[in-house]
Amino acid sequence: MQLGSPTVINIPQGDNSNYKINREELLSLREKKILNDCAYIYFALTLDYPNGAEGMHITSFCNRWEICEPDAVKAIAQLEKKGAVRQKHQQLSFQFTYE
């Protein structure tokens, strides 16, 4: 692809306003390196805990989503820094923030 040259991209048509990603698709997107750890963890959290969580077991979460704990903890810290989630107390509880 050259800069300035027209590019045609076929984009599926349809109403995607109610589109929900599922676990298999999310795992596939991470495997293909389409999502970074931060985005992957964010979407995984929204799937497992759509209303937030008053405590979660990080090891079980990491096992389910096939990610190592240090990477998950780092991603959650980045999400908190960006204001996407908020930890409550010192336990791993969180709440999604929407603007």
C-alpha cells in the first residue's frame, strides 16, 4: 500500500449496535496480537464482571483468560491510571467508569 493511493476496504454492513464480543473471539484477537494486554484485560473484565466486582480472584481470572498474573496486574494498573477502572480498598475490586 502506497501513501496517497486509494485503498478499498470491504467492511461488513449491518447493525452492530448490539454487538457483544465473546470469550473465543477475544482469545483469538489476543492470539493474533490485535489487542494489547490492557485492551484484552479490559474486555475480559467486562465479560466476566459486567457490573464490576466486589472482589475477584486474580489467579482464577488469569487462568481463565490465559494471561500471567504480573501482566494482568500491570494492565489493571494501566486501566486504573487511564480512569477505565477503579480499585476499591487494597483488594482487587473494581468499578467501570464511563464518560
